[in-house]
Amino acid sequence: MNGKHIKVYGRVQGVGFRFFTAQFAKKHNIVGTVENVDDYVEIYASGDEHHLEQFVDGVIKGVAPASIVESYTVDDTTLEDNMKHFKTL
């Protein structure tokens, strides 16, 4: 499976961003994690290429209605093969 490491900056904390990201991940069969780190949200995501593309696109557009994504980074990565769910940390 393909993996992505995403950092999202802007108004992404305190607006339900992690909750909506987790719901969006489940909808697209993505496994991984999402957590608040300092002044950004960090996401590790893995899934088939098509679903992962849709997931990344949704995240960078701002999955939470009250969020405002000002900038982001997306890098390729490898996640553990034993991940079976998407977790909010």
C-alpha cells in the first residue's frame, strides 16, 4: 500500500479537524493516524492509490467545515503493514 505523511497548517486545531479527518479516512478505507503537534496537524495515511489520492485532496482542502488550511506538506512514506484502522491520537 502507498503511504503519505501530511502536515497541515492553519486553523486546524480546535475545530474538529482530527475528528473529520478520521471520518474521511474511514470513508476512503485509509489506515493511519492523525494528531495535533505544536501548531499543525500531522497525518500518516496508507491505502490504495486511488483512495489515498482522494483522501489527501480532501484533507488539504480542509475536511472540517470550520477549518482553514493555510499550507501543507505531503511526502511519501511507508507505514507498518499491521495497521488496520485510522486512529486519532
